[in-house]
Amino acid sequence: MEFGICLHSKIDDIDLVVRAENLGFDAAWFADSQMLWSDCYSCMALAADRTTRIKLGTGVSVVDTRVAPVTAHSIATINVLAPGRTFLGVGNGFTAWRLMARKPARLVEFEAFLDTTRRLLRGEEAPFTHGGKTTDVAFQMAELGFVNVIDPVPMHVSAFGPKGQALAGAYGDGLIAAVPPQRSAVERCLANAAGGAAGAGREFDEDSFQMTTLTAMAVLEPGEDLTSDRVVEQCGPMAVMGLHYAYERFRQFGVDPPPHLRSVWDDYVALVEQSPEAERHYRIHAGHGTYLHPDEVQFATPELIEAACIVGQADQLVEKISELEAAGLDQLMVLPSFASRYRAAEEIGSLIKRSG
């Protein structure tokens, strides 16, 4: 199993990436949400200069906040600084669009973005549609080293539903999801990706296709449980983020929440809907993945933490990680709270050593 750390991209916090490399983390994923954190590509450039081994990429770049040629250009520029260890994570936008009170890209736009970006990163000419017009585009003067499209840049597609996961199989080198820490959930995601590959006439090799899940982790101390203030601080933002996502789906599509959210759903909806509609996009994502908003601490229940995060004593976690690996999961992308990020990195670093 590989371990990645997902960072709240912060331009003056590159020490965390250096420490993660020293602790044995395999990858650093830089979050891209322009209304929340620093610019992810600027952070990656600094990290590339201060690291030598850890892989660096977006976690995740967002469809059409930067058009496909700009996204390809940005990550290919990082690939000049960190050749052979640069990757691109890309998704259709959770907070990047929602915090501007806009809807994420549609599936057809997502697919076109993936196709254009993949071709450009291979040094090919690619179709690019914008403003209702399609033209072919290609990097000029790449041979002078302005961008690097010689060393491969794997593209990992973030998708939580079956149609998006099929696009990962059709266009990507990997899939990013946020699945419950259960074998069946991993197998279901991989089956969706394999189906997408087959539909695109593409060979699907599970050994080379990387499955990553976004989660939070905590190693319980003796006598500690999921109600511990430390665990709630470290894992609570990730657990409650599921409510943010579920509410956006409920708001846009009328989709009911998953079973593990139903016990707190009515109270959460009532809380969010106290905010006027014109301001609600701020309220829904308050503290998103970074800290627990004081009004949302009540929702960081043991049930939600257990469903979204990987928590247990060290031996239990090693066993759980082994089971997920056997199901086909390749990497755990860990997102601790901002306040606990250094402590969590040390804690997981110890687990990495223990897991071998």
C-alpha cells in the first residue's frame, strides 16, 4: 500500500511536504480550490525544489476553472522541475465551483477536458472546444524545455459515481474516490473503471491502474475511542465533508443522503438552511476539509467518522489496510485537519514503517 498526504495548499507551508517525504510518504496531493487555499501549482513548484523522491501532483485540479490546455501546461511545467515524479489529479469541481455559487462541469465537458489534457501531456495535438468552437492545439517549442511532455505525467481521475469512474477507466491512469474503508466499495469502483475502459476499447490492467481513496486516519492510543477530542479534531473535518457533498447533491438533484448520514441529516439541513439562499454556498462549505465549524462539531459522530475514515489501534489498522490492498486499493490519500496536519503526518509515518 502506498500512502499519500493531501495538503491544504499553503504557499508558506512546504516544510510539511519535506517532512512527509522523510517519513516515507509516497505522494503529496495539493488541493486546488481557489476560494479556499493557495495556488496549488505555486506550492508544487516550491515543493519540487525542496524534495527529491516524493511524487507531487494535484489533489485535484478542477475541470474548466483552468481550461484543459492551461491545466496541461501548468502540470507539464512542474514536470520540468520534478521529472518522473509529477502526476495530475483532476475532477469536476466540488468547492472550486460551488464556492462561486456555480455548478460543476457536466459529464460531457469532463470527458472532453480529459481527452484534451491527456493528448497534450503525451506531446500530441489535441482538439480543444471553447466558446462553441473546436480547434486543434499543441505545445509549441516544448523541445526548448518550457514544459516537459517527455517524462510521463500519470492522470488520475477523481469521480465518486459510476459514470465518472467509467471515464477514469476510459481516459485515466488511475481513479480517485472517497470510498468507505470496505473491500466491497473498492471492488465496485474498480469494476466501474474497468467497464469504462472496455467501452472505450482500452485494455484495463488493474496492476498498472492506480486506485486511490481520500480519507483521514488516526491511530488510537490505549483506551482512546472515536469520541476523543484528538480523533474528532483530526478526522472530524473529513467526516463532516461528506455532509457538504451530500447536501449539494440533494440540493441539485434531489438525491437522498447515504444511510450513515441519515441520523443527523434533518438537523444538518435545518442548520444550513438558516442561511439565506444567496449566501448558502459559503455556509455549506464552512471549514471544508480544514477545520470543524463550531456548529458542525455535533455531526462528527463516531458513526460518521467510522464510515469516512480509517481509525483504530495500530494492529487493527495494519489488518484493515491489508484487506483494502487485497481488494485492489493502491494508495490511501490522507487528509487530516489543518491544525493536526504535522501530528497526523508523524502518526501515519509510524504506521508506514509498521506496514513495511
